[in-house]
Amino acid sequence: MQVKERFSKRMGLQALTAEITTRYDAPEEFRQYLFFVMQNYGLGLKKIREVVCLASKQAPDSSQWGENDFMKSEIEEKMRSSFWPYIYDLIEMFYDKLNAPEKKDFSDSINEYFLIHGIGWKLCEGSIEYRGEDIFENDLKLAQEALKQRHLNDSKREIVEAIKDMSRKPDPDTTGAIQHSIAALECVCRKISGDEKDTLGDVIKKHPDLVPSPLNEAISKIWGFSSEQGRHLREGRSPQIEEAELLVHLSASICFYLSKK
């Protein structure tokens, strides 16, 4: 099915982005909207029910095989009763059933809903990923592009892995996100300093001028915090998602700056 670009897209007109208020949930209204959107790609209710059942770990009603209002009600009920992470699994599984133009259209529809309704996820190339506020997203994008252009692929990969850890459902791996974000920073600092085998802490001590003073203290503080929270974790003191986001954001921003050196 060829998907036509709509007026708001052609004109570059978008609704205002709402503050993120929902992350570890799939609101009822969103579940309804998702089912509504899924019906627009010509797969039919039987195929949609199949994907919904697989995602929600529920069996189809063996007495219901006609594509009618009864099957539609069955799908709605299964989606309504699903454990919330399964709804995001459903998005990924449905995406895989679509052709290339449909995938883009479906992604746009889902991501616009997330933005407008303050849901802290995004559909990126078929995977649901953690979404922060606009400044966080923009800085991550800039950092990844800069690292890619300068062939700092190890650092770029670590940032991607940090985002994956923050995207784990239902419980984000905040410790892993911190570890990967610091690894990204460590890779860049090693490359610039030429001390390929030193830890980030050692590189900072040997090269205090990596960034202008007193901003260079920021790297040292990040290293110290990550050592406590990401490496030497104390029992009952897992980093909060806000702390992990802050570390990923800071590390990505410094990586962006250093990559230009």
C-alpha cells in the first residue's frame, strides 16, 4: 500500500511537544489509538489478532474466525488487558509486518502521538527506545552524528548501548546505561590523548587540559560518580532513571565537544 504524505507533513506543521508524563505505562487511550492505526494498513482483523495474541501472550478465541465486530471486540479486550510492556512489543511486531512506506507512516503516527501526549518512548527503525526531553534528544543526535563522521565508532556504539539499557522494559538498566555512557567518554578521551590503554580516570590526571579549566573538573566528577553508581554499586542503591539520563546527556555532550578536537 502506497502511503500518501499528508498536509501537516508536507507543510512542516507539527503540534507542540508535551512534557513527558508517561513512560512505564501504556494508557488506555493510547491502546485504543494504536488499534485504530493498525487497521489502516490492509492486514485484516485476522492478521492483527494474530499479532496481538502473540504480543500479549494470549490465545485467540477458537469460536471466533469471522472478521466482524465480535473479532474486533476480542482484539480490543486483549489489548486493553495486556501487561503494558506487551503493548510496546506489539508496536514492534506490527511494524515488522509492514512494507517500507507503511513502516515510515506507522512510525510517524506512533511517534507523533508520543510527542503530543507526553509518552517517553520513540519508535526508531522498528525498536521502541527511550525518549528524553527535546534538548536530551537533540544532544544525543548531534553526538552520535559527530562521532560517526569522525569514525569514533566505539564511542558511538557505547552511546547506543546506553540508550538501549535505558529502554529496557519494564525495568531500565540504569547501571548499564551509566557504564556505557562513561565508556563512550573514555573511548573519545583515549583517542584524543593517545593513551589508548588508560582508564578515563588516568587520562584525566595525565591530560587535565582536555577541556578548558575549570570545566575539566566536570569530567573528573562524572568519572567519580560513575565509579560509585555504575561500578561499585551499593546494595539497595540503584541509580534512578533521572540520574542515568543526566549522565548519558553529560557524556554525550562532552563526547560531541571532544570529537571536534
